[in-house]
Amino acid sequence: MHPDAWHLTDDLDDFLSRAADFLRSRPALHTVPLTVADTLRSRGPHYYGEGELLFGTLESHGEVGAAFLHAPAIGLHLTPVTPAQADALAARLAGPGRRPVQVNAERDSAAAFVDAWRRRADTKARVRMRQRLYRLGELTPPAALPDGRPRVVGAADRALLVRWFGEFAEAVGEGAGRDAGAWADARISYGGITLWEAADGTPLAMAGVSQEVAGQVRVAPVYTPAELRRRGYAGAVTAEVSRAARAAGAAEVLLFTDLADPTSNGLYQRLGYQGVADFTVWSFTD
């Protein structure tokens, strides 16, 4: 496959004019490109950090068969590709001297791109995280909820969200270059975070949900401070945002888990989430 089959652009509108129908055709597998592109459109090109944005579509006879987007703080997000398509993309990116720091894709597609990129760019790679994408089936809330209640955040919660975003990002090794304040403002603007709080108003845990696009929303992040874990707060607040998303009309409610964390995987399955596909995040080093 010729590298020029991949059309590259730094123009989000151009990318969406080419890729929107393709991305919407498989909203679960394409959840990250869908939500990132929608966030860039609504929040501006620097929401995910300073630096060059890059988008791409694999096109043949007027049809799009794959797509990617790259932002500095989140790396390269790639839809499912064949080894030949991955090799053509690696050749296309290596030509202009672009060097993604990581790739996140469905497991086999990520491995295919990593193999191609190693050959094309003379670089090393390591697995940073293995993930599973889940889709909500029948919601099964915890039989016994912990003391407390859910509450959708407001402007008065901004400082808490900034702090918890930083703690969450550090815990999972993500968020470098992200503006925690911009993240908090965006989530507050559409009620995108729900807290589980004690009767006296003390915040105990949080769960977020992305804005709906193509009928899907994604639950993230879910965070409980270390000293408050294993008390049922994460399960309670995740069940609440899942219920609310369904009630608001989302056709698909999705979330990712770290496969190295059996506790969270077990929790989400008990709530009614079912596995869709495995993803891998690879980091590149010189």
C-alpha cells in the first residue's frame, strides 16, 4: 500500500469532513477519536496541550477505511488497521519527520503500527498499558450503597476538580501537558462530573462522563482518594453516572479499564459492563 493513501491534515474541519461518517459507523471502537475530535471542536485546538495537531484518513475510491488523530498530550489514537495499512501510515509519518511519543489503538492494530514504526523510525517501544473497552449492558447497581449521595458538580467545586484531576493523572501516568483548570471548566460547563459525597458534603469519590457524540458517551475518569478506597464509593458513583447517561438517551455507555487492575475490572463487570475489545498503549523511546 502506498503511503499517500493516507491523507494528512492539521485542519480539524477538513478531517471531520472526511472522517465523520466513518467514525460514526462504529461508535464504540471509535469512541476516543470521536470524543477527542468533538472536544477539540468545542474547546479549541490547545485543549490537549500546546504543539501541533495532526489528523489522518486512509482513503480509497472515495471511501475512508481508517483514521487517526494526534495531540501532544495524548499521543496518536488510531482506529483498527491491517498490518499493510499500519506500515503505510508509518512510512507517511516518518517522511515528514513526525515522531509520536505513544500510540493507543485496538491491540492488534497497535502492535502492527509499533512493528512498522520501529522499522521506519529506528526507535524502541514498550507497552505502557493494556486496556479493555467495556460497553454497558443491563445496569446492576450495587446491592448495598455506601452512606452518602451523588451530586453533579458546579462552579464551587472547581478547586477540588483541579486537585483530583492532578492526583488521578499522576496515579495513571497520564495528563502531562494537560491544563487541569481547562479540564475542570469544561466538565463543569456540562455537568460532566458527579461526586459521591458524605451527608455533611465531604467529597468522597468522583466519576465523569464525556459529552454525547454519535450516540455514545464514555465514563471517565473514576477516582477515589487513596485513603477512601475500598468502601464502595467508586461503584456507587459509577453506577449513578451510568444510570444518568442512559436516562439522558445515550445509546452506548462505554468505559476503559486497565487490565492490570483486577479490582476495577471486576467492579465494572458487576455493574453490567461487558467487554468489547482490548486496546494497548505503547510508548516510544529513542
